[in-house]
Amino acid sequence: MSRSPFASTVTVGEAVPPGTPVLLFFEGRFPSIPLHIWEERLEQGLVTDAEGAVLSRESRVSPMMVIHYFREVAWEAPIPFKEAVIYQDDHILVACKPHFLPVIPSGKFVNETLLTRLKIRFDAPDLIPVNRIDRETAGLVLFSRQKRSRGLYQGLFMNRQVSKVYEALSAFSSAEAGPFRVENRLGAGDPWFRMKAVDGPINATSLIERIAPHGQGALYRIRPITGKKHQIRLHLCSIGAPILNDRLYPTLWEEAPPDYENPLKLLAKELSFVDPISGKSHHFVSPRSLI
């Protein structure tokens, strides 16, 4: 068992009462992690506040407090695909990630993530992803390199000032070529990691068009207007064109080891925006292809 070279971060919620014991906070925030794990991390000095002061078992937290902690890392199976960096300047870095590689540490993935690989490769401890895509999805991810300019780039996504284009390959072809405007409300499904259409105000919108036939199926271009979890996967299902090798939709497959020969055929193909610092118009295109 080794230690991750980079800290994970958690922010105490506004609803947490001031003076809550740190162990009580961790127990509520991470119910799946045994309490003795947090006790050991605290005893080993692996938990700090935002200024780097080490927290102890007697420490207490307050709302909006930022806590950093180092995770133990069991042996991780290498993910046998490489990322590509297609652009970088003083403020941002744009990488194209392969299928199967997570963007950030989560669950059993700590070192075998795009973020950790890039931090080590460029000796960039302040590197943070501005947008994220699913582990199963390949394509473009924008990273912020500096804390002082990070909010400007995050604001682009929050204010929908970034044009995103995805491509997806389906084993089926919709009856019409489109373009389709798919709008609905997406909420939590069953099990918890899936999403589904629910009643209520629209919160998910995608523009979809069929751009090329491929066998009995077709290649699609998707322009998501919003960014809800699994939005593209569900919206393609709704027009009769589920994504090839999708293990979650329209039906949930049994859990199995990753099939590196048959990835989810979804690609974050393009990112376009006006740089908030230089005023330059950026248009990044993934060198990857689904066909």
C-alpha cells in the first residue's frame, strides 16, 4: 500500500454545524469508508486544512472549510492507453484522453487518472480540470494551470459560452437524419449511477444529427446545450440510436472487467470558446476518430 502523491479535496457543506468533530463529518460525508481509515489518516498527518495545518482527531470543522487529504493506494492495474496534449499556454492545457481513463481520482482509481498523469508529467500541482467527461468517453478536457485565472475559465462553462461537439457511433440508424432537438428533464435513476427522464421543467437539451452511415448503424454529431450527467447517452437512445457498447443504456449490462477491444463509441470531439484573458478564439479538435 502506497500513498497518492497528490491530495484529494473536500469542502464542508453549508449545512454542517460549526464545531462539528472532524471524524463525525467524515463519517457522514463518506459513509462507505470505515471510520478507522480516517482515524489512521489523521494520526499519520495526512489530513490538513486549506493552509496546510495538520488536523488531528480532536479537530473540528466549520461550514465551507476546505480539507485536503492523502489517500492510500493499493496496486492499480495500468490503463494501457495514452493521453495526448494538444495545446498549452500559461493559463490552460487541453488534453485528449483515451477511453477507460478517468479524469479525476475516484473510487479505485487514484494514480491511473488523466489529472494525476498530467500533474506528474508537467510537474503541475495546481492543475485542475475545468470540464469533465465520463471515464468511458474519450476526447477533449480543458485544464486550468493557475489558481488566479481559474474562475475565468470555469465561468465560460457556467455561462454556456463554450461550444461543445461530440460524435457517437450507433449500431442503429434513426428513421430520420435530423437535426433533432431533444429536450427533457433528467434525474436520478435506478441504480444510483444511472439517470432517467423524469417529470418537471426541462434541464437537458441536445442538438443531434446523423452525419454518416456505418454498416447497419450511423455516426452522429451531438451539440449538447446543457451538461447533465449521461445526457448524450440518453438522448441518443430517445431517437432510436443508442451508443455502441454502452453498458448502461438502454439496458444495464452485468458488471464485468473492462473490455478494451470494445469501448463506448462516444467522443468529445470539439471545444470552442473565446479566451477570457487573451481574447483569442480557440477551436480545439480531437485527433481521435470513432471509425
